[in-house]
Amino acid sequence: MTYNYLSLTNELLVRLNEPVLTSANFTSSRGIQTQAKSAINSAIRHVNQSEFSWPFNHNTESVTVSPGKVRYTSPSSFKTIDYNTFRIRKDGDGNEARKLSKIDYTDYIDQFFYQEDTTDVTALNGSHTNSVTTITVTSTTAFDSTGNIQIADEVITYTGTTSTTFTGCTRGANSTTAVAYSSAAVVTQFSGGGVPTHVFRTPDNNYGLYPYPNKTYLIDFEYFSQPIDLSATTDAPTIPEAYLSTLVDGAMYYLYQYRQDNQTAALSLERFESGIKNMRTLLINSYDYVRSHYHPRTSGGSSMGSRYNF
């Protein structure tokens, strides 16, 4: 039997002595069959929400960070991110792999927010190809007489200015890529940045880097996802097939709740919770799976609670 949404729903229907579904009539189900489909998803959500650190929901994210960019978007499916796992990969420019240190957002604001506070902003005057060496803007007032500017993800080195141009430009500096731009594209002073050493969580549950990258780097980190509901017949839960019976016990609980059969629902809930307890023992407690393998301890041996974003 293939382990997927259809087979799980049918396993529940068999327990209830109800007609099973096929791939042909799955989307047009009615009555008890529709309730069974809903109950399967409710059981899966229940299991996934009962622990932040199920190993089957563990993921590694790899992100290419851009020069001059401070803030980045967290994975869309994340439930919790381990900020103690952020690390930057070794590159071809002599930079060694290193782990980033976590800094609280309030400390970042107090000590390092200046890297986002820039008044050196102008805009392109006219479109520019990816090879022009004179960049025409509305004004170069407040910009350094020589230095670097940034347009989108491209860093451009310049050797001189007039009131409205940057001259002697070298396109695609700092391992960035030279591209063409339309008029009015934003131009900022690029102050250099560096190899990121710190990561911080933003109030909107995204993350940022200090210092901002001086070129592109590849950064990896670990997170746990919150899976979405099953929809298609072939969708499969992240929960291993070995725990199919636990999922069906949970679905029985939710289905009897729909029917307002509280006594039978309570019996199913007891079996369901016993199954989840067994999953914790096998997947988390016995192997110390998350604490020792995916999430290296700090030197002080801090607890899991201090390193997760709940």
C-alpha cells in the first residue's frame, strides 16, 4: 500500500466499516468520507504541533546573501529556526567557513543599526546597460568623491564624480554581476560591509546579518517546518509510515468529535496520545536526536528552550 492521503483516509474508513475512496472520486467525496479526509489532516496537524523538533520536520536552508543587504526572509514553511546553526561556507576568496554568533535584536539596534542608516541615496537618470562606465544620476551630493555605489545586488566601484555622474566605473565589483537598469533605479553608497559575523532575529520573524555582506556568500542554517495540509491523493505526510496507526487513532478522535460522540472520542484520544508519547520516546528522547545531532550545544551547554524561536 502506498502511504499517502488516499491510503490514510481509506485506512480510517475501513476502521469505520465505510466505503473507501478511489483516486477518481476522492475530490467529489461527501458525508463521512469528507469528514474522514478532514480528520486525517487534523490528526497530522495535532502531531506536528505537539513538538517543535520532530526530526522528520527538520530542514537545512541554504541562502546566497547579497552585498549590502542586511535583512532576509525566513523559509515560508518554518515553525522554528535554530539561530545557533547559522554558518557561512568557505569560499574561493580565502574566507574560511565559520559559525555566526547570535545577537539579540535590541543589542543589534543599540550597537549596529548604523549600517542600515544611510542618507546617501540617489536615482538613475535614464536607463543604463551592463557595460557603461559612467553612471548618470539625479545628484551625487553627499556621496564620497571616490568609492563604491550599489544598484540592486550589483556593487560598482567609481574613481570620480561630477554633480550628476559617477565616473571611471568598474561594473560588477566584489564578485557581483553587472546588469542593465531602468531609469529611476535606486543608487546607494556602498560602505564596504564585510564577512558576516552575527545573525539576529527580527520582530517579524525574519533574520538579519551584521556586518552586511561585502560580496555574495553562501549561508546555511537549520530549521523545523510546519507542514501544510494534505490535498492531493498522492500527498504524503512528513510523519513516517511506521506511525500510520497513531495518525488513524488521532483521526478517529477528531471524527468522533465531529459526530459529538464524546465517549468514543475520549477512548480514541487516549490511544492517540499514547502513540504520540511513544513517538517522542523513539524519535526524540532515546536518541537525543535534535539536541546532539542537528543542533550543536554551545560551550555552556544551554538548553533547547534558549535557542529556539517560538
